Amino acid sequence: MPTLFRILVVLAVLGGLGYAALWALATRVEPQERELSFTVAPEKIGK
């Protein structure tokens, strides 16, 4: 039973670290805006 508890604690800590990393990326990093333009071939429009 102690081994099961230990692996659950390790998985919970790793999950928490992953969640914290995703939260930090979502709140701290701002995406750069840039202009985007491309041409579409006329053959692709009618389908």
C-alpha cells in the first residue's frame, strides 16, 4: 500500500507541475499579432 500511495503522490505532483506550466503560459505570454494574407487557387473555391 505505501508504494501505491507514493506513486499517486508522484503523479499528483507531476500533474500539478504540468497544470502550473500551462497556466503560466496562458496568463504570462502574449501572442504577437501580425498580418496574414495568402492567395487561394480558383480551383479550391468552388469545391
